[in-house]
Amino acid sequence: MEIPLPHSELPPYNSDTWSEISSVLNNLLVEPSIEKLCNSIKQLITKNSYYRIYMSPQRLEGLEYVLKTNFSPEILTLIVQSALDIVYAFPSKTIPIMSAEHSQIELTQFQIRTLLAHQFFCTLRACLHLKDKFRGHFVGDSAPTGPLTFSLWHLERSGATEIYLKSFLNYFKAVSLNANLNSITFQRLSVDCDEIFWRQCSASLIAVNICLEGRIGDEELIEMDFANKYVGFGITATQEELLLGTSPEFCPIVIFATKLEDHECIVMRGAKKFGDYSGYLYTAQYTGCFADEWDWQKRTVIAIDAIPGPGNLFLQMRPQSLLRDLNKAYCGFRAAMGYTIATGHWGCGAFGGNKEVKFILQVLAASAAKVACMKFYCFDDKSFKFKADRVLKELSDQSVSSIWLKLLSYTPEDGTSLFDYLLH
């Protein structure tokens, strides 16, 4: 199954769509100014009924604020030309849906650049006619990590949207100086493990390095993305949104990825980070370009979604809940077999998971997956690190299966924490 792109005449587009879009873009080439840019985006939004759900043609406060100090007619010209080049980047006029049947999408840098330009100009439309067969941003599903384009970045002025828009502009500045010929890949993986698998898993615990300082993405390691089941970039500053928002080449995933199922993860490779930041959520602030030089083609990010809003600790300790998140983590960690992976408090921020439970589940999953080392960032939580190190020492000679059985036997009725239970 394929998703139509704006230069096709297939639904949700029609025979006039591309001529209207290209006319607006070509006029912008003649007058590459901030005012003309904002008016052009508003004009394209009014032609797209889907995006009127999210925004009406008003001041684009987020975009205007960023452009005050970051506008370049040359860069704008490159973005416009990239959008027009979609006819050459995608001669088939479609892009495959990444689903269980079509598990990997590989896009050239040229293709990524054209898609990003169309996300910037808000020309992509939801395929509402596919909604009875698929779930995803591309059929118009509402999720905090959407929508399909950067329309809400343009509208909202915040620390987060400033980070994302400046990272996007940094990307096009870099492209204008040195066209990257590397490709970006998106791969959907799955597992099929029942509870018996974990009862019989004889793997020993792997090395776990718990770090008080630093964050995922500070070092050139495989990165765990604490994902929404609708993987995407959003407009706030959650861990996933910051990860994708500072790595624009990953942002087109919303165009073709279906919603993650309980047994699936997505592995993304090859994107460079073009922005850096400090803080989190409402305190997030742009701090400049990402300074380090990595082997970007080998960069790997693994997206796994925890159970959202899992409820109190009693509910989180239900066997079906534990098994679901253990299998989800195992699916992700298997993609890092033999490597060190950076992770942290997965599912414990906006999703409300218990830090001790999610930590133990990740240790078991990473051990079963034979990850070389799990580097765990706990953001200066000294109490957590102290207890977690003690637990790991206590369990060091036990197998995954024996710890899994301990987890199943734990009940929080007397107020004892999971760590305290495992220590005694």
C-alpha cells in the first residue's frame, strides 16, 4: 500500500493540487522574505482542510520569532527548491506505508530533504480514505506527537518549538554547504514471546552503568527513544520529541509509519543532530548547534512505547502489564545486541510509570537480548542510583528467569518498594 504525495493526483490530492502548491512556491522564489514566507504558509494551510483543525491563518508566532534572528533568503530559496524537487525525488508520486508487511523504508538524503520542505510548508494531507485500514499520523489520527507537518511549530512560540525550528534551519544550512549522500532508514521489528519464554530464560545479567550526570544522546551510543505508539515529534519537549526535533531527518517518519503494536519497535538510523538544548518540558531551551562530530550514518535510535497511564503500582504489577512492557523492551534491546545502549527512566515521565519497575524490566530485557552494556541515566537521582546499584549487586548471580519470578511474586500491599523487596 502506498501513500500519495502532493504532486500526485490521488486522494487526498486532486488534479489542481500540485499546480496550486507550485505556484505559491515559485512566487516565494521571486520574493524570499519573512512576510512573504508566512503569508505563503498561511495560504497553503487554507487550501488544506485537514490542518484547519489545528490552526487557522493567524500570526505564526513560533516561526516569526525564530526568523527574526535566523532568516536567510538563500536558505529559504533552498527550502523552496527542495519542495519543488519532490517531482524528481519521488517519480512514483507515492511512498510505501511502513507496516508489518513492508517493514523497512530507506530514503535518500535528497528524498528526506524534499519531504522536510513539504512538512515545513504544511502541504501534506491526511489520507482519511485509508483510516479504515490503518492507524497513524498519515490517516489523521490525533496524537501528541503529530500532526504530519510543522504547522504547530509555526504557530506556538515556546522553548521547544524554538529548538525544533532552529534545528530545522541548521539542517538546511548544512545541506546548502555540503550535500549529504547518506541514506536514512526506518525499520519495524517485532517479537513473539510468551510468559514461558521468560520463565525459561537462563541469561545472566549484563553490565549496567548507572549515571547521575548526562543524558541519552550525549555520547555516540545507541539511543533509546521513550516513544509514543504514534512515533513523532510533537510540540512540547518530551524525551522523544526533543530527540526527533533536533534530528530533522527522522521527522518524516510521521508520513508513513503506522501505530506501534504491543510487540513492535521502530529502529531509525543515519540522522545527524542539528540542535542542542538544555532542560526538559517547559524548561527546555535551545543552546546552539550540536557540536560533536559522530559517524552519523551509524547512529541508531530505537523507539519503544511503554504502557501510557498504567495506573497505581498495584495495576502496574499485573502480570499482563509486566509481560507487555518486558516484551516491548526486549524487542527494542534486541536491535542493540552486542552494543552499549543509552537509556533511562522509560515510561516514567508523562506516562506515569514506576521507576523501579521499569528499571528492572529494562535490565531483564537487555540481558535476554545480550546487550553489551546498558548505560542508564537517572538525572542526578542519588537515592535511585544508590538503591539500584545495591539491587544489581544482590541479583548479580541470578538468571533472568529467577528475577522474573521474583517480580511476579512481588506485591506492594505493605508499602514495600520493589527495590526493597528484591534486597530482602
